[in-house]
Amino acid sequence: IQQRPDRVFISSMTSSFAQIEPVSELLKQQLDVPVMVCGSHITSLPESLPESVDLGIVGEEEQTMAEFMKLWLKENKLDPMKYLKIPGLVYKNRGRFYKTQLRKPTANVDAIPIPKRSLFRKKVSPYLPPFVFTSRDATYLSRSSYNQPVKEKPRFHSVERVIEELTEIARYYERELIQYEQFQHFIPRISFAVLCDCNLLTYPTRLEKIARSIQSEGLHKKLNFVGIGNIHQINKDICLLMKEMSLTRLNLNIEAISARTHQEYEMLQTQYKLALEVCHRYGIETACFFQLGRRPNETRRDLARLYFFIRDNAHAFNSAAMG
């Protein structure tokens, strides 16, 4: 508010979406500027757009935001009739809800510019790691009211593009973190970069290329990494690659243990335990996210099995959440 922006974009997941309305109302009271929201929640549930928010951006934001900004700079005002020409927007006008044509995902994700983090007015903090999106998919469309079937495969940034962005982050954070005296003895290896890629472990060949490139550029000596994966993907070879690239923390998605027989249940439970053990053996911290309701045929027994697994194996992971 003190910086007096001309417009405000807010990105939000479901876990923080309840805060959008009071925050946007405050912005309207204090600044009277356009407020826009984007992120996974508004994409999945566009009709949930709060009354105090002018626009919602559905799907991938970059192109939609660029087209909106061109229109805004030309008109210098909000004109709902002009929004209809921009794909990927939802808004309310005179009590009615509108959504424009769904924007097609960007085919060549390397064409999306690397975020220019040096433009941030607030100095970087050791406690707020940069997020690096190394792939894109359109699974959100199957969950949205657009009811768009998902047919495409994940779209990956090239390994060269990933390394280019990580190199910029290492250089920028090393320079900026010098201001924190209490962290001097950690520099130049202090910052965590979060690799936002649910497919990171799905394709071991690509993971190996990224790990080798990180090593050859010396980035494993400057950055630690946080990754995302599914517990079914964990094995010794994957953990070796993660260790080589200094990926020291893994956010693990774990579904309820759904099994038709007791033998199958015992096999899955053993697989989960071994995955946690091999991560621990290679010094990789695990933050487990236990997913409920992922399968339509999930039963109370499945949930009970998951509960007992958490109870009996809480010592094997560093933190846990459920949703």
C-alpha cells in the first residue's frame, strides 16, 4: 500500500484463497485500483471470483496478463466490454458473471521470458526461496468449469533454459545476500531454489541431464534444491541423482493406500517405507503431503490404512501435511 501501485495482481492457491476478499477490499479502500487474481484455485473454480476482485486470470497467466496490460496502458481504465477480446479472463459486471474463451497453453515454454527478479523492489530474503518452473501441464483444465479434456503431455523447458535461469538466480542471490551479516559464513551456498515440476522424477533421463548440467556449471556448490515427486517414483538411482545435484529436500505426494487384498496392502506399505528409508539414507529430507479423495472409489478402510501408516512411520519424514 505504501508503494501506491497502479494495479495489483494476486496469485493464490486454495489454501490461501479465503484471504483474497479481505485483502482486495482493503486495497480498494486504500488505493482504489484494479485488483486481479490468478493461480490454481481461480482456474479450477472461476465462479469463486470475489466481488471485490475486478478480474480473474484462468490458466497460464503470462500472455493473458501481457494482453491485459497493453489494453490497460492504451485505455487507462477498466472497460468490461473490451475484456471479451482477451482469452483467459473471468469477471463480474452488473451482477452477471462472464468468462472469455479459454486460452490455449503456450506450446514452446522456452519462449516465456525468465523472470527478472532484479526488478523486485523488496530485497531478497534468505527465508524466501525462488521458485523455478521447469515444466508446464494443463491438468488444471480437467478440474475447471471449462470442462476441457486434457490430451496434451507435459511441456518441458529445455535443460539449457533451466540452467540459464538457475545461473541467474545463483548470481543474483549471492550478490544480494551479502547484506545479511548473520549469513556471511554460508555464502555462496545459502539459497534454496524450489523446482516446481511435478514431472521432475517422472523422466529419469531428463533428471540425469539436469543433474549433470548443474554439476558441470558448479551450481551444486552454490544452490541447494527442493523438488517435488510421488512416493512411487523413489528408488536408489533417483536418490543418487538428487544427491549429485544437491537436491536436499523433497516434497512427496502420498495417496491413500488403496488395495484390494491384504497382500497388496502389505506390498504397498513396504514400498512406501522403503522409499522413505532410501531418501533418509542419501540425506534427503522428506516433507510428505498425504492426499485424500484422489480416487473416486476411496474407502474408509483406505483412509484408516493411511492413518496407521502415518502413525507408524512419523519418524521417517521431516514434516507432513494433509489435504
